[in-house]
Amino acid sequence: MSSDPGPSSDAGHRATRHHVLFGLLILAAVLLGARLFVFQRDCRAEMLRLARTQQRMLIPIPARRGDIYAHARNEPVLLAVSRQVPGCFADPKVIAADKLDATCTAAAEALGVSADAIRDKLTRRPEARFVWLARDLDAAAAERVRQLHLPGVGIQNLWRREYPNGSLAAHVVGFTERNGGKGLEGVERVADRYLRAVDGRRMALADAARRPIWDVGGAYKPATDGRHVELTLDVVIQRHLEVALAETVGQYEAESAVGVVVDPATGAILALANWPTYDLNAFSDATEDQRRNRALTDPYEPGSVFKPFVASVALATDAVRLGQRFDCEDGAYRCRRGRVLRDAHPYDMLTLEQVVYKSSNIGMAKVGEILGNPTLRRIVTAFGFGHATGIELPGEDGGLVRPLAQWKRDSTWSVPMGHEVSVTAVQLAMGFSALANDGLLLKPRLIQAIRTPDGAVAVDRSRPQPIRQVIDAATCRTFIRKVLARVPTDGTGRRHARLDGWSSFGKTGTARIAPYSRMQYTASYVAAAPVDDTRLVCLISVRKPDPAKGYYGGQVAGSAVKQVLDRSLAYLDVPRDIQ
């Protein structure tokens, strides 16, 4: 007969199981408590650090780079500006490993890039807590990212550099790195220490998806915006100059052209341009040839446009006098065995005035014989040739004036007509401005002022910066009225360079480019107006115009200078002084 344990036996088993289970729970609690005690004793600092890291996020506050602006009738015109655009960022630590593929795919689709590119940015620096996935987003892309609600991925505004006037004054303004950071060319580069901004940062309490909830103290640093740079450029005159260069290069199928407009009384650069040029908003698409600032970096033999510098000082030192006659040898002067100087047009006897405004090489060679090499070199360097002008742009070349020991007998004849020296367009414009400014050579000024973010003047650079008095004022005025003012009326500029309603003075130049046997020229004209109370000096040099279409300085460059001065003087409301 079998036995049955009955109800009391089942109850005993249940009680035993409950006791075992309760004992296990007590043991687990004791073990957890022990573990917590160990954590509290040995790992508290590290755990607190990890908690703060998970709960708080450091968010950069992008600062704004300063503006660059010029003027039009004393009204500011922006040439470089920063504006806010959205960018997509991520915190790689928050993105779970099993969610990485899905996050990369979703973010890539919203941003219009490859998933591999997103993955590379998220995994390149495993320790990083903030990486940019994309910058310069449009509003639609930014909204697509927001709608995804991806853990660890968000949108933040940042500053982007833009150039509202495109190619205007491109070689002056320059450009920055793509993200609007370091300045790489032009004023963006030389004034980078003023323009550059310093980003700030803030600490925010974040949720599990690394979305900021509210700011907390402890690491806040305000952003420091860059200062603004005010230029001396007048954008209307700059536009006139650029149009003239483009039209001249096109008409004469030239290789390139440069131009400079100066206020001779202050040394302010009102316009500086090169052709070819490029769009600052697409600077990475421009070639090195397009970006080169030829007005500063490419010295050239000036030719006859150089003659006024030698003749004016010769007159000031009484080495020659007005009305003095020179035998110009009917256009061919055998100055030494094997060398014959020639004039473009044969002349017999010419006065000093005629030698200059009719541009006789032979007459100027004989002035050089009177002066001698030591005096000639002193004249050349006194006008600033052979040394950089110090203009506030990068890459300036100082030109070439050889040491006196390297001058030869031929230099006596060559230098007075603009050979054996090389100059830049800025040097030539500033040298001629000294003649227009009663003989006072000034340093060129391009930056007018540095201003704080709220517009207050921090650095004032508006005052003229004299270098030296090259010629006395009385001789300058006499030389202008008696000699240089005859160039556009009776001399080499009479057919193309005479202004419409304003008196002017200037000098043409046609220099053959080495090797001299080839038909390649630099055609130049430099002029100033009006004769009394001169407001503007304009130089234009055109390199390698097609000889079949024209290559003389008066024709090629003279008409371009006339166009710039006529339009600019009218724009400035300068009263006409001739009928």
C-alpha cells in the first residue's frame, strides 16, 4: 500500500523554495551593496566625471569675422561680409555601435553626401565629442536633419564668408579659407589679425540623445567678433577702372593689363585693378594667373613714361633749363660704337619741353649725359623706385634698380628713357603722384581705418604718410604747366588722351618687351587732372597688345585713362576747367 505525502509536505517544499529564493535575494543585495561600497570608495571620482561627461556637452559659439568695406560717395559698400548658415554636427560618443550604420545612412540622405563620408567623420577621432558632418547647408537640408531626430546629431549655425560684389576689387580684397577662417590673399591676409574672430563656448545639460536642454555654468566663454576694415577704395572709380581694363584688353587682344587710381594729395588708393580677374565667391575655380596681383608683383620696363622723373629733377637741380635746345640728330644718334639710338619720329632741334612731351629718346639720352650715372641713380631712387612702396597688400615686388657699380656707359642713355630699370604699376603711380603733389612722395594708403564690431574707430590710418620731398614745389608746378600739360594737347597723347572738359597732364610710354627684337610691347599712360588742384592720378599699362591693332601708349592706354578720368571726375562733381 503506497503512502501519500499529503498537503503538509507540499507546503514544506514551497516554504523551502521561498527561503532559498529569499536567501539568494539577500545575498544579491549584499553583493550589490558591497559593489556599490567599492565603487563609492574607489571609483567615485571617475564615475562622477563620466556622469558629467554624459550629462553635459560643450558647445562652440562661432564668432563673426569682421567686414571689409569701401565707399561710394562716402556711403559704405560691403566687399567682404560674414553671414550665418546652418551646419550639421554630431557627438560620436552618443551614437550606439549598433545604430551607426542607420545613422550614417539617414544623415547622408538628408545632407546629400555619401554614407561612407559620414562614417569617416564619425570614426576618424574616437575621442571627439563634437565633429562637423557638413557646413554651409541650405535651409531645406537643415530641416531634413532636424526632422530625423537622430541621437547625437544636430544643427548649429556658423558664419560663412561672402563677397557681395563678386569680382569687384578681387585682387585687393582677397579671400579666406573656405570656412571663413584664416585670410589667404589680399586684405583678408594682411589684416587677418584685425578681421579674425575668436570662437566662444558654452556648457549645456544634455539628454540621453545629446540634445542640449539648458545652459549650465562653469565653462562659458563669449565669442569675440573680428574688427572691420575700412578701405580707401571708391567702388565707383574701381568699377570704371575695371571696365576700362576689360574693354582695352578685348579691343587690342592684349595678354593682360593693370591700373591704379590715386588721390595724390593723400596717397589714398582709390582703385587698383588687374585683368584678367576672378570671382571671389568662386576663388578655388580661378587659375593662379587670374589671381596674380600684377600691379604689385610684376615689374616691367616702363619706357618713356619714366622720362618726367629724370627731366623734372634735372630741371630742379639746374642741370638743364626750360627752353634749352637739344640736337635730336634727325632721329638717329650714334652714341657709341655699335649702338644707335632712334626716335619713333625724327626730330632736329628740340627744347627740353619738347623732348619730354614729344618723347624723344635721343633728347633724353643727352640729358642723361649731362647728369651722369651717380645723379641718375639718386633721382631714380628718390622717387621710390627699387624699393617696395609698403602698400598694405601681400607679395609686393620692389622692382629693379641695379647698384651703381653695375651701371655702365650705356646706362647713361638707357635709364633716362625708361630702360635698364623695372618698376611696378603702384610704384609708377605713386612716383607720378609726387609730381602732382608739389614734389612730395607719399606712402600709398589702402586701409583707412580699423573699426570695432560696433563701428567705433580703433585704429585711424587716414592721415597722409610723407616719405620725402623729392623736388621743390615751385619747380613741380612749372614742370607740370610748361611740359607735362602739353602731352595731351600737343604731344604723344593728343589724339587719344585729351579729356572732355578738364585740363590734364601726363606721359605716354611704349616699351618693347625683352627680347627686344620681337614685336611685343607694354603700352602705358599715366595722367592727372585737373592741372590746378589735382584730384586724381591714373595709370594704366597694357601688356602685349596685338601690334596689328595698336601698341603705342597714347593710343592703347591713353584712351583707357581718358575714359577712367572723364567718368571719375564727373562722378566726383569736379568742375570742368576748359571748354
